[in-house]
Amino acid sequence: MDEIDNILRKKALELAKTQLREVAQPQRKTLTDEEVIRIVRQITKGDRAEEIINNALELYKPYVLPLFRKIAELHLQGVIKELADYELYQMLLRAGLRVPVKTEVRIVRHGREYKLGGD
């Protein structure tokens, strides 16, 4: 009879431990596309960050969202705190997504300004 009580007690403890583990693990909620984009906009710093994100979404939205989702997840896990605009641009290039960025070259010669590459 004592053995049966011990076995029942052990089983009850094991069951309680497994239930406690299930409750203790935070439930991961999946981020919506809007939340992912908002997080990437918040953590990306630099003069061209907004332009890079907007152009990438406009041209390659279905392909960019998984990359942005991974960046957002890494940020929420604490791996990525801040992202520079050139780092995001390099990630997009390595993924094969060429995002055009407006480039303007100005040359000042003898007090006159000449523009190259712009309107």
C-alpha cells in the first residue's frame, strides 16, 4: 500500500511540474505585418532609414516582410538593439533585393554649383 501511495505521489508531482512548465513559458504571439514594420522603423537609425524601408516595401513587400519579421523578433529577444540604415541596406542587398536610394552629387566650382545624378 505504501508503494502505491509513493507512486501516486510521484506521478502527481510530475504532472504538477509539467503543468507549471507549460504555464511558465510565455506564449509567443505572432506579430502582424504592421507591427513588424513599426518595430523595424523604430530601431533603424540614420538619414536614409525611412527611404530605404519605404522603397523596399514598395518594390519587394512579400520578400522583405520575412526579413523584417526576423529583425523584429531578434529585437524583441534583445539580440538587436539598434540598426543603422546602411546595415539594413546591406542586409537587403545580401538577400538579393536591390533597393534604389536617391543619390545626388553636387560639385561646387568657382562659386557655382553643378548637380550630377539628379533632376
